[in-house]
Amino acid sequence: MTPTATDNIKSNLGEAGSHLKSAASQAGTAVKGAASAAGEEMRLGKAQVKSELADGALAGIAALEQAGAASREQMDALMDKGRDLIDSAAELIRERPIASFGVAFATGWIIAKLARSGK
């Protein structure tokens, strides 16, 4: 017996249904695989972020350790400048003692006047 048009439609619909079922199964597998890959990427990214944060913390600690040495260097430079200024003033006083005395006396007199007028 030859198949009828209705039999052919049933056969074709059955085949289409089995292809749709297979496609749905493959889509589910693909989604599971994508989720697994995304999870792995997240774990890898998390590890990389932790590594970078740890490296940043170590660099910050090293910078803090160097800050003490840098501040000592700056303090030494300031002290040297202060000594140079005092030496320069002492030399000026030795070269011109009378002028230095006059400037010191005038400065003291001005400070005394300012102090009295403030009361």
C-alpha cells in the first residue's frame, strides 16, 4: 500500500519533532558548556585580580619603607642649608662687625616697639 498524504505529513512532522528534540538537547549542552567556561574564566579572573592586588600591596609597602629614607635625605639637605646660612651670616659679621651690630640693634629696637604697641 502506498502512503497517503496524511501519512506523509505525519511522517514529516515526526521527523521534524525528532530534529527539534535533538536541537533542544544540543542547545542545553551548549548552554551548560558556556556556563562551565564562564565559571572557569571567572575563577581565572579572580585569581588574576588577587595576584595584582597582592603585587600592589607589596609595592605600596616598599614605597613606605623608602619614604623614611627619603625624609632623612630631605632633612639632611635642610640641615646643610641651615648650616650654610649660619656660616654665611657669621662670615658677614666678621667682615662688617659695626654694620652687623647696627642692624641687630635696629631690629631689636623695632621688635621692642612692636611689642609695646601691641599691648
